[in-house]
Amino acid sequence: MSEATPTRPDVQALVDLVEDATSVMLAGGPGAGWMDSELTLGQLRFIHELAQRGSLSIGQVAAHLGVTLTTASQFVDRLERPGYVERAHRTDDRRVVECRLTPRGMELIAGMRGMQREGLARVMSLLEPDELRDMGRLFRIIAERVSAINATASAVSPE
């Protein structure tokens, strides 16, 4: 993780506005079934991280969470019991146990992403065509600048 930098007040105001508008649109909307899963926010974040990475060894889970191997194993146990994750020995080194999403875990992620997309579509549908064009132009600028930053960071990063 990178160090947190102070957010400009104008940026924070826009973030707050977008968050408020989105939370109003998402409240009780379709796809909210994942909220009934009784998972903690930390568990949901971990499942999302696992979806992005594909798999993590128990050692990587411990490092990611900043806990001991025993605590990481217990954390994975709590996600394994309801069937969101599974453990498997790595094929190239049977001593390493990896954690990965099960089909149920992938369905959970798909539901969360679907809910985000539906909520965003509802928010965007409130805009007029010319406002949507303006927003599209601004998001293209953001995407270009993020790409440029990532390209610079990867060119500078020692491997």
C-alpha cells in the first residue's frame, strides 16, 4: 500500500457527493443479496482481493492482514466453512497451501460487481445526454492520466 496523501478539499467534496448519490441509488436496489451473507467488511475486502489475485498462500494472507500464520489460517477457516474459499496445495510445492475462491465466492463477487454496475447505471441515467458526454470526456481524461502515471511508475520500479 502507498502512503496516504492529504486529499484536496475540492476533490474530497466531489468524492463525498458521488458517494452520497451512489449510496442513495444503491439502497435496497437489485443485487443487494450479498449483504445478507453475514460477512464482515474485512472478509468482503479479502474476498475481493482474492478475486483480483487469483490465489494467496496462507503466508501471503498473513502478510496481507498483518497477522500471524495461525490467525490467518483461522481467518481462512471462517471463509472456508460457508464455502466462499478453499485451500489447495500448490502443484509445484506441496508444502505451500494456497487459498482461492470457490464458485460460491466467485458468485458473491459477481453479485457485488453487478450491484455496483446497476447502481452506477441508475446514477448516470439521471444525467442529460450532453451531461453524459461531458462526464465521459472527464473520465477519459482521468483514464489517460492514470495510465500515464502507471506507465511512469512501472518504468521507474526496479524488478
